[in-house]
Amino acid sequence: MKNILILGAGQSAPYLISYLLEEAQKNNWFVTVADRDENLAKKSINGHSNGSGIGFDVNDSEKRHSLIQKNDIVVNFLTPTFQYLIALDCIRYKRSVITASYENPRVAELHN
């Protein structure tokens, strides 16, 4: 099973969350949505058996590292402020990361 971590359940995330959950069964995916608003994260999963919504504080490095390590791919919908931090963690734990934010020059330097 592939584990997908979505950071942020706000404005841009609902369509992708819905799509991934629709495809989860046939693709053997499990989708975890992590947001500072735990209720919003849980609501975005809508009780789907291949999903989980959890509360998440991006500044809690222990939890952030644990979540990234447990997942195969990270989709970052957090504000651009956190792009570099998440990218560094993904590199550290050899995880792919996708972001919906405009490219941060510091993140681009991490490409290689």
C-alpha cells in the first residue's frame, strides 16, 4: 500500500483529497490529511476507509518527522512559508514532495 500525506486541508486541498480517496481502493492508497484544524482534516476524509484526518502543527518537528517518515509521498498545501522546511524534511527521509505553491528559489536549489 502506498501512503500519501497531505499537509493542509484548506482552500486548495479538497478537490485533490476527494480525487485521491475516490482512487484509493483501486490503487491501494491510504491518504492521511494533516491540518492544524483537526476537525477540518477529519471532515475532508468524510469517513473514507482509506483515509485519516489528524491534527498537525507544522512547528512540532517530532510529529512532522514521524509523519513524513511513515508516508511515501508528501503533498504540501501549507503556506509558502513552510515550503523549504517540508522540502528539507522530505530530502532527509528520502520522500517525494509535491507542492501547490509557487516555486521558492531556496526549494529550487534543493532539486539535485
